Amino acid sequence: MPTIPLIVVWFSVLSGYLPYNMGYAFLNPMLVIAYGFLSLLIAANVPNPKHAFLASAATTLLALTIVNVTSGIPHLVLPAASIVLCSLLLSAAGTLATAGVRSLLLARGKDEDQIRTYLRINFAVFAVLLYNNSYLPYEVKMWLAERTTNHDLIRFSLVTSILFLAIWRTTSTSSSLPATAPLLR
């Protein structure tokens, strides 16, 4: 479990500082969907899937609240409800997938520190690949930009969630440890 200072830094940066500095640019549907993927990192550090999902969902919802509270506009401005729901769905599915991988690795005799390191490295590789998309050729970036409408992002979220659930299903049924049982109760 992360120490208290790490939790304070996490929520301060991702739910406070970043949304505050970005303002309404934070409400970009792609960024809101990307916050759903934070569950992969959170679940790597928090073994209880229920706590990991709650922390991931709280990060996203608190960030949206900070943007609205600090904007100075008297009415609420949010991305489409379907985008927020897809982000939360990604959080839940990513948490389950990580819990399934964790239970599989535990069944294979890995200790908790090795598992946490392995999951963090996988998230870091994923994040670096996403961050470095600016180095793609211009034609590829334009092709991607044309295909990142809200409808495309929703479809991407649903397909990715199904993939995460398939990972969870195959990894949790292949091991004898019920690591995801607390989330399902």
C-alpha cells in the first residue's frame, strides 16, 4: 500500500495541479479517457481491487470537479456523460485485469514486490509509448486525429475494456487464488 505522502502527491498533482493549470483544456475527451488507464498504475500499487478502483474513479471525478470549481463560471461544464462513463468503465476493467495478472503471478510463486515492480514497468512502457506519439510521422498523426471523435473514443474504451475483462477472466480462472473476489462481492 502506498504511504500517505505518496497518496497526497498523487491526488495533489493528478487531481489538483494538472486540472487547475489546464483549465477547460482538461475536459478534452481523450484526456478524460486516458485518466481511466490510471487504474493500471493504481492497481499495481494497491492490492485490493475495490480500493484501487475507488482511487482511480476518485482521481478522475475529483479532477473534473477541480476544473469546474476553479474556473469561475457559475454553471457546471463537463465532457459528455458517455465519455466519463467510459473512463470509469476503463478504470474498473483495468483494475480487474491488473488483479487477475497479480493473482496469476502470485500463483506462480512471485512475491508482492516483484509483482508491483513488474506491473509498474508495464505501465511505464505503456505511458512512454503514448507520450511519444508526437514523434509519429505527420500523416499518421493526421490519420489518428481524424479518428478520435467521441464516438471513436467510446468504441476504443469499450473494446479495451472487453480486452481487460478477457485478461482478468483468463488470468483469474487459471490461478487458484481468489484475488478479485473482494471486488465482486
